[in-house]
Amino acid sequence: MKGNSRRKLDQRTFMAQVRECRDKGYLLSPKKIGSGAFSKVYLAYATQERMQHNPRLASDLRGKRHSMVAIKIVSTAEAPVEFAQKFLPREISSLNATYKHLNVVQLYETYHNSQRAYLVLELAGRGDLLEHINTVSEHRRCPGLEEKEAHRLFWQLVSAVAHCHSAGVVHRDLKCENILLDDQGFLKLTDFGFANQSALKNALLSTFCGSVAYTAPEILMSQKYNGERADMWSLGVILYAMVTGKLPFKERRPHRMLLLMRRGPAFPPGLSPECQDLIRALLQLRPCARPDLPQVAAHRWMLPAPPALFRSALGAAPADNPAEPREDSEPTRPLRQLRRQQQQGTPKSASGPAPPPPEARPSRGAGSASAGLGLQSIAKASPLRHRPPSLCSPSALRSAPGHRLVSRGQWVDRVEAT
């Protein structure tokens, strides 16, 4: 009886949401593409009338040649006060601050009532990076992506994070599950629920948040930390996961994780020395020893910079609302500086002088790491109550049969006010 009552309540709630979305010009489908503790994400369609009244939405969907969006419905009535008054406004503010960049999920608009908040977001149709790594690893029968593809995707991620940092936004929850891919293969950074905005570049933060597998050691030690340097650590974990198909440090308990971090990452045979060098530089225990984004972009593994990255950022992005400032009319400032450095001469490595790049990097053989297949997940669902749910895409829930090569991160279990 309780199950039937619950289903009827859920159905009534959904029908109310359908009416509320229709009143705003969106047709909510029953296809749920993501969920979290206090929210659900549905596939929806924007009506022509709605697009006429929302230039930001219209310009983006015109370039995509479809009317599909993702609507994240947050139950503010059920969520803790801290979530509704702190984390949700931060997410909305950060998404508005980072509009518009080709590699950041776009927020088209928000609306709310006394029970729910609605976030109308860009839809990414090919799932998250974790699923992509697992699917490619299954197909190749070798864990991880080829370095050429990892290079392409990591450049886009660096561009997205540089754009966020230049807008004063630190993400603080960078991980494979929060990176989506669209139907054209473009990377989309999402889930800004733990993001923080500050006008002070070197401001120190104290919120203990994120996922243990991706979290910088200074956060695990409950120290005050620089958000940009903490993001750099997470980038190192993501790059390692891309090229190896696994996480560099696998441990549920933070104090044990710190011991593994001090030992440093282990690399499989066949991974290029340049890639190893960049990962080691990013995974430095001391935050001040990690490279910043211009240094990462100038690292010898990152060269040459794919020109398509800048062309796509200039040409593939939808037209702006004339009233909106154009933030992606050219590459973000750190990357613009980097391009000038590249034109002036060969940049130095993030961890030392860069030797001339080899003509051919060693490739990873299909059978070189076959013993690594079948890695099991290191963690179950998050115990963190206040974590805002990630935006998922229609294919994000697909499971690659047979092998799970990158485990989903474990959330830290407490959040302090910052």
C-alpha cells in the first residue's frame, strides 16, 4: 500500500511539474535523465513561443538545430535550508557568470515557486566522460583513451576551467562524472553546486567538499586552500583517468588516501614521458608547486594547441543576445596569453625545461594493459547530504557491459560553511 501511495504521489507531483513547465513554454517529457537527493532532471522541449521570448535560448538551439533542453527540477521544499539558500544560488550564479563558453553547460533561464526551482539547461546527448572512457576502453580492450583523443578533450577542459577562473569561479568538484559530451563531441563542464565566486584571486577557502578520489590533499587535511590550485589537482586526476582508465589513488578513507598521494601516481607501460610529466606536475602535494593554467597549456604534452579549439570557440558558439556581454568572442585570457607565448618561442614545461618534442610518441599497445580490465568501483553512493546532483544526459545512464575501468568517486561526508 505504501508503494502504491508513493507512486500516486510521484505521479501527481510530475503532472504538476508538467503544468508548471508548460506555463513557462516548455514541454516536459517523462524521460528522466538524471536524479539527485533533492532534484530530478528531465528531457524537455522548448516551444517556438518560448524561444521568441528568450534570445539566449533561441540563439543556442538555432545552432544546434533542435529544441531539446534539460530541465533540472529542485525540490526546495524538501531540501535543507543550507542547500536552498546557499548551494543552489551559488550554482545559478556560477552558471550565469560562466555564460557563454562552448565547453561549459549553458543555463538558459530559471524560474521557481514555493515548492520547486527549475533550471533550464543545455542538453548534452552523449553521456559523461566516465561513461565515454569505459565505453572506449571496452571497445579497444585496453584501459583508457588514446593519448591523441585525451589531448583533444583535455584541451577543451583546460579551456573551460580557464574561462571559469577568469570569471572568478572555482569549480571545486571537477571529476569525470561532471564532464559531459554533446552530440558533436564537444566537452561540457557541468555541476557547479560546489562552485565558489570571489573577486580576490588568492582568497583562501575552507569548505570541505568534493569527491575523495579527486579532492586535493590540502582539502582532505581540512586546511584553508586556494580554489584554483585545488582545481589543478583535480585536473591531474582527470587526465590520469583519461589515459589509464583508472583513478590514480583508490582509497575510501581520507587518511589512507593521503598516504597514497604522498607516494605519487604509478603509470602503466607505454604512456608517453610528456604525459607522465604533466600528470606529476599537477599532482604535486604542495599547492604552490602545481602549474597554473597557462603553464599547463604551455606544457610540451599539450603542444601543439589544436587550432580547431579556437576556431570552434569563435564560430560554433551560438549568437549572443545583444543585451548580453559576449564572453567567448575570443579564447579566455590565460589561453590568449599562451598563444602569444607559443608564437614567440618554445615554452617551458610546467615542471622544468622542455626538451624538443619527439617526432613520434610511444603508443600503447592493445594488449599492453589488458590485465587492468574489470576494475571494480571503489565507492558506493555518496553519504553527503548537501551535494547538488549532476546534470545527466540521455545516454549517461547507459552501462558499458563487461568492464568498469574508472570507478565513480566517493563523496566526502561533511560540509563546512564557507
